[in-house]
Amino acid sequence: MNQPESMIKRIIQMHEKFNISADHIEFSENEKKFRIVAMQEELYEYEEANTPEDNLDALVDLEQLNVWE
């Protein structure tokens, strides 16, 4: 499995684990807090990234937190 396929698989697994879908766009306070923490973590990973792969990984993960697309 190549790197893009691996990232897509990880994204799908995260969405399944946290029951995230484009049909579910209203969030409880706990879900909102979780998403804020997840975004902060990905922003930190992007800030600390030292390789193009790490940059891409953080940006892809951050983008995947947006379920409206």
C-alpha cells in the first residue's frame, strides 16, 4: 500500500471510530471539544513537521476534521 492509500485508510478508520460522516454536522459540546483538541493537535504536528511527508500528514489529518466537504 502506498502512502496516499495508507493515509486514506487511516482517515476512514478515524471517521468510523468517531462516527463522523457528512450527514452528521451538529455536534454536542463534548464532540465540539474533541474536535477543537484534535485540530490543535494537528496544527501542532504541522508546526513541528520536519519533512514534506510530515507536513502532508498533518495537513491531510487537519482537512479530514472538516466533515462539510
